[in-house]
Amino acid sequence: MLREQMMKTSYWLAAACLAASASSFANEGFKPIEISDQQLSELRGRFVMPGRIISFGIVMNSTWRNASGDLIGASSSMQIQSSTVTPQFYVSTIQQTGNGAVASQGTGNVIGGAGLNTTQGVTQSVRVAGDSNQANNDVGINVTQASSAPAFTPSQGQVLTSGQSISASNGAGSVAVSAISGGVQMAIQASNNQGSALQQVAQRGLLQNTTLLGNSNAVTNQTLLNVVLNSNINPGAGAAQNLNQLKGLRSSGY
């Protein structure tokens, strides 16, 4: 979805360039040919002009509330822009005490699902073996335009360093936030065999996975991506880059 929105402007510009140049090519004719992998590799990743993204941020939240009202979870945020020296995740744990009762033992059983941790792209899964549960996996993308990057405000919480894990526990269970290869992972293990929740953003993509084995639990996995695009980019520069790419195709028969 994010890529689709970013590509929209370039698609229209490329289409306009093709339409304008079609008449001059009419006498020569078009010769359909197959574009090689090498040509495709040179075109990938050019849907957003260099310098167009001036701010990028990620906010992640994972929480688990059991039948007794105990709540365990964590929040993590990261923001990248020109003033950022080193991208860092800031982590805060979330803990609330319920009515003091002890949640009953979960008796459900879920079989399989090992492959969910090896997928690529966006994976969302909720598997339930209990009653009166609520589970929400949500991904939001917010794309805006501005003439300058928003004021950088350091996030609250503890800095998550490479190889580190930040954890907390209470009556609802335990949560651990860990730095993994190219990203961050949040893992919740509910107490009394109520289930587990996992959320991670890494090089392989985004994963949100919840397994419920008991009753009356409420679980949330939420990730929000914030992207700010520079609205002061010179339109002539974008047109020149698209025309240069089209010229490269003309020699191949287009």
C-alpha cells in the first residue's frame, strides 16, 4: 500500500511522457521485446525521487489483557530524518494490575503454524482455541507531504541496543522486546497457558502472530508507519529522470 501510494505520481508522469512521445515514434513503429533482468534491476527502487522522503518513523505496540484485568505489553518507536545521527528504537514496557484474581488455566491446543515465522512480506495470524477472546492485528500507513521535516523530538523510553532484550512481567505474563537482524521484535508469553503474541519488523517484513489457548483475553498488535514526503521537489528534475529512463528503452525497440 505504501509503495502503491509512492508510485502513483511517477506512474502518471511516465504515462504522460509515453503519450507525448508516441507520435514521434509512430513512423518507426514499436517492436515488442522482452526486458531483461538486468534492465529491470536498474529500474527498481526509483519510484521515489532521491531526497523525497524527509522523515520516516515506526511505532509498535503489543498488549495482552487477561480475564482478571492484568495487562502486560510494550511500546517501541523509531524516527529517521536528516537530523538523526543513528536510528534507534526506544522501548517502554506497559504493566497494569487487574482485580487481583488469578486467571484460570488455559486448556486449548493449537497445532501447527511453525511456518508463520519464516514468511516474507506482511503476515498476520490469529489462532484461537478458547472462548470470549478478542484479538486485533493492525497495520497503519500515514503518508503526508511537507516543505520540511517535522521537528525531531527524542522518543521516551529505554534505548534498545544490538543484542539487547528489554523485558517485564506481571500477573498477565511476560513481555520481551529484542533487537533482531535489521529490526525489532516484541514477544508476549501469557501466564497460566493463556497463549502468546509475537510482533516483529525486520528485513523479511512485518509479522503479527497471536495464539489464544484460554478464555476472555484481549490482545493487540499494532504497527504504524509514518512517512513525510518533501513537497518542494523540483518537478523538472523528476521529469528529466523519467525521460532518461525512457530514452534507454528506445534503443531496445520501444
